[in-house]
Amino acid sequence: MNKKILVPFDASPSSLRALQYAVPFAEEVGYELIILNVQFDYNTRNVRKFAGQHQIKQYQEEAARQSFETAEEYLADYEVTPTFRKRIGIPDQVILEESANEDVRLIVMGTRGVGRVKGAILGSVSYNVLQSTKVPVTIVP
């Protein structure tokens, strides 16, 4: 089984710095790279009052696509072939599940999410992952 590094990625400046740290390391030691984009599950009763299930799915797909395009631009200069994954759920829980399911050896993640409003919510994601995993975690500021 190949050794893997998991990089949660949302195209925020913090997640981009985490990717910039992880890619040369993965290339140097020969680890596989999993780039994980986690989209919130917006399919709730309150959201459905304003958007249909199809619109929600389209939004999630587009947000993930844009994140992956940003990652691919950075990866063009490296000899690393990543696996891109989009998951839906609560970010810290999804990151922990993915790391356990894929036998990840290292998680490299940023400290903040996108924007001030999301940042207030997502700022705790790296802390929660750090406190709940048995896998080494590198937090890139």
C-alpha cells in the first residue's frame, strides 16, 4: 500500500500554502497526494426554501471544480499526480473519515477557511482535526 498525504483544499490562501508545503514534500519522499475538497451539505429545509436540490448540487460541483483548478495550476510545475476528491459534509469529520479510510500517513492543512464569515466557522477545523486524529498533522499558517 502506498503512503499518502491528505491535503484538505478549498482554494483559500491558507489551503494554498498548505498545498505549497505538501507537494514538494510528497514529490521528495514519493508519497501519493490526496487533495480533498469538502463542501457543506446545504441540502437543508431552510436552504431548500430558496434553492432546489439541483441548484445546491450545481453550486457544490462548481465550488469544488474551481478549487481543483487552482490546485492544478500550482501542480503543473511538479511531478506529482494527485487524486482529487470532493466530499459533502462537516469538514473536520470528513477529513478524519478520509484519512482513516485511505490509510493516510500525514495530513497537511491550513489554519483558516475562506473569508471572514466562513473563517469564524472553519477556523476550528484544523484544531478539531488535530485533536481527533491519530495521524500526524502539519498545520501551515
